[in-house]
Amino acid sequence: MDQPAESISALLAPDEPPAFTVDNADGPSPFFLTCDHAGKIIPRRLGSLGVPDSELVRHIAWDIGAAATSRLLSHRLGAALVMQTYSRLVIDSNRAPGVPTSIVTLSESTEIPGNRNLGADQVAARVREVFKPYHDRIVALLDSRKQRKRPTILVAMHSFTPVFKGVARPWHIGVLYNRDRRLAGIMLDLLRAEPDLTVGDNEPYSVGDLTDYTIPVHGEQRGIPHVEIEIRQDLIAGADGQAAWADRLARVLTAAERRLVNA
């Protein structure tokens, strides 16, 4: 049975966490990290969106391992990091509001009853209180860096499932891009030189205007170097893997920056 959609003007209660967290806001690194699917919290007013608890710990709700890996990478690089607090099931922070995948009613094979039949005010509340504050904070930090003439390289951090709808994904890491391949091409070269990696070139996803927001808006529209990184979740599900991938990416990104500067 469908769970009735919420009827509210305000979504978050005063004691609920803000839509974003920031680490190393003034970090010295040129790298600027984002993590659109870091959190899996659902605002109390939405209950569980009609989704069983067992589903809310899966990839449909968040990018498993991405937040911890991003935080470690931020500290290793001395890089600013902005992370979304709330689940992608509330509203996807890597989709433009209004596109069909912004607020999904079906994720993989899981129904999301609490996202059905939303009114305009209900959608607006999710945009206003979850999506917009996160991206406004990214904009404010990037604007500040530009005003101070600080070089900036945007890295959008994500993770992906090892199996999708019964099909195994062989890649350990994917390098994603759209119109601007400057940094992605360098990253592909460096990662392919690692003897133990299978590297995806725009795999298992590619970046597009309808399927992504962070790279097209904060990277391409600003004309700054950028790349989206996807790490297979089973590799970063635990602390050891998260630390190992943070170490590897810190090393590879630092080498990529040198090549980019000298190109």
C-alpha cells in the first residue's frame, strides 16, 4: 500500500542537521572535493519514505564508503570538502531539480512510495532545504576562491555497486567527464599505469546535463579543471579500503595536478 506523500511547508525540524558538512574549508590545496551522495539521513517528517530499513542501507540511499574515503582524501590533500547530509532518495543532489531522476519513485527495483504524487510545495521544500543549501555552499566557497585568485580543481567523489541488476561490473574505479577531458585524460593515464587496477573510461556511468549536476554546473560552467571519480563500493566498504584508496588517490591526483600545470 502506498504511503501518503507528506503535506508540509517546512521539511527539516530545527534540531535536524544542516544539508551539508564542510571539512577543510580553507585548506591550502588547489583540489576542491564534493560528495553529493555522502549521507543517508531522511528527514523525520518523511518517515522512511515507505522503504524498508534493509533497503535504506543500500546504494539506492547513498554512496557506500564515499563519505569516509572523501574525508580521508580531504585530510591527505589539505583540500576543501563539501558533503551532502541527506539521502539521495529525498532529492538527488547530482540531478537538476525537475528532471525525472531528481526525486525517484523507483530506484533499481525498489519502490519509493513516499515520493509518489508530490505536490509542487512538497518538491519545493526538498529543493529549498536539502538541494539548494548544499549547492549554495559549494558556490560560495568556489566564488571565494575565485575572488582570492586561488587555483581550483574540482573532484566529485562517488561510489558504485559491484553488481547492477545482476550484471557484474569489472572496474575498480571509473573516471567520468563530459565536454572537458583535460583532467580526466591525465587521470586515466595515471590510473591505468597502476598494475592492479581495471579503470573505466566514462564507466560505469558518463556525465551529462540530465544525469548530473555538480560537474556540468560547478565545473564546466566555471571553466575550471574537473573530474568525477567513481570507486567500486566493495573496495571502500571498510576502514582499510577507505584509507588505501585515499592514499592512492592523493598520490595520483597530486601527480595529475603537476601534469595539468605543465601541460
